Amino acid sequence: MKTLSPLLLVIPALLAGCATPVAPGTEHGPDGTIAYKVPVDSSEPGARIEVNGESVGVTPMVLKIFGDRDGTFHNFGSYEFLVRAYPPGTGRPPQTKVFYTGALMAKEDKIPQKIYFDFGPNPK
């Protein structure tokens, strides 16, 4: 019993040492996530941006993504994080960027520093 007591003190200290430090002023989100602010831009300003089917603004903009402390996407119940851009005007299809959120052994992507959509030449 005497040898068990020191082990009980060492184990929590080791586990606490494994946590990734968070910079002061970091915004905390649900499920232990932190906020990452990612600029979203396009070759043509004014592109409508959707995230997971919800309209969030037009380019240029800054998108707040709640991710894990290691810089990867957090799985909030979906294996994918979809960012879709609709070019200004009509007649051109949207572009979609797919990021994987990981679950069990599934692929998990890093949150990008910037998201850019290139619509190519404008066919006026």
C-alpha cells in the first residue's frame, strides 16, 4: 500500500504534462476546442460562402473554426467540414473545399492558414 501512494501522485502529474498549452487570450469553444480565425478569399470578391450548408458571409471574410488544440478539425458529429463558395453572378458552379474531421481511425485534416477559391477567368 505504501508503494501505491507515490504512484497515485505521479500519474496525475504525468497526465497534466501531456496537455497542449494554450496561448493567453485564446477563445475557448465547445468540447475543449479553441477558435481558429481563418481568412477566406476568392479571385472575385463577393463570393457567397457556405459552411456545412449554412450561409456565413461573402469574400473577403474571416471564418471562425473551433478545432482541437493540435490544430486539427474537431468532429462535432460529422466526418467532413465543407466550405463552399458561390461565384458572383450566375451560370457558374460553386467550388467546394472538403476537410476531414477524423473519428476513430478516419483521416483528420489540419485547419488551414487561409482558404482561397480561384474561379478562373470571368466569362462575361
